[in-house]
Amino acid sequence: DGGITQSPKYLFRKEGQNVTLSCEQNLNHDAMYWYRQDPGQGLRLIYYSQIVNDFQKGDIAEGYSVSREKKESFPLTVTSAQKNPTAFYLCASSNPGTGGNEQYFGPGTRLTVT
Amino acid sequence: AQSVTQLGSHVSVSEGALVLLRCNYSSSVPPYLFWYVQYPNQGLQLLLKYTTGATLVKGINGFEAEFKKSETSFHLTKPSAHMSDAAEYFCAVITGGYQKVTFGIGTKLQVIP
């Protein structure tokens, strides 16, 4: 089955630690995205990548970093500089060349930092 | 710039009643419009999309939406609510040539038995 996997489903970290969230897709999509979801705020774009070895900051990139070394993988690192990292993180992918550019989402990772 | 407004962060309907979730967008160019559904602690799933052509779009689970350019709206409807429709629904917009999708803040649908 094609799709997007995110691991782990739940992640707990101590304040001051960096943590990396995994996102893998086997849909052969060119573009990948990371969103942060907080109650009442919808989805906010952190980073996106249109091709391998290239990525752009989204609306709330501060305190986050990404890499795109392989087409199928787009890991997100939440650094200690992110002031409020506890949230639900969603990864998505799309094929912008097709009509509509609908995004396909992974199941999400819920990060709790204490 | 593009934006999406979802009116009503919470909507309650009785089982069997009409579901109407409102979405208005702002875009200076013809938009692509989407509705997604999210069940608790899960990712988003595409319900339907409008790109070009017919303005009434049918999606999964009996949902449909109508693109009304004059009203800049893309409201989501379902004739008869089912308990399994209880979820959060997101409207989204993308304008031509843009890789970024702008999401609304979401509407939580409660279905009362």
C-alpha cells in the first residue's frame, strides 16, 4: 500500500533536548511538507520541499530544521530553540505537477516536551 | 495573498439532519479548493476538491461542495448526518502556481443521536 508513515506516534522529551520526527512516503511524490497543529489554530506550515536537496521555510520555521536527502524522506528536527514545541506534527506529500496539488497526510506524531 | 475563513469552530447537528459547514476564501486568482476531514489523533484525509469545470463537486462519504465564485464560497454539505461524520473538517485553498496550501482553522462537527 502506498502512503506516508510517521514515527513514532507519541514522543516525549525533556526541555532542552533536540528531537527528530520521521516522515517517509512511497507515493513517489516530489513535494513534502511539515505542519504543526495546535487546538483552534488549524495547520501551520513549518517547512516544505519541492525537490530533493531543496527546502523552504514556511510560516513558523523558527526553532525547526529539516533535510531532504532522499525523495522519500523528509525528517523534521525540533530544536531546543523552539519555545513551545508541544504539539501535533503532521507530514504531507503531493505531486504539484498533477491537477489540484492535493496533499496526502501521514498519521501524525504527538510531541510532548516537559 | 490567499486566505480561508471557516465560520463556526463548532457545529452540532442531529443524526439524520443536514450538515452545512461554511468556507469562504480570498484569492486574487482562480483558486483550487479542498475539504479535508480529520478524526481524533489522525492525519487529514481528502474529502473532495475543486479545480476547474463543474462547480458542484461530490466527494467521499456522501459529502459535496459547491464553488460559488460570486460569493467566494465553498461550503460543504451532506443531506443526512451519520454518527461516523463526527470529526474536524478543514477547508483549504491553493492558487495557481503556488506550492503552499492555506488551511482554515477547522470546524468540529458533533452529531447528536
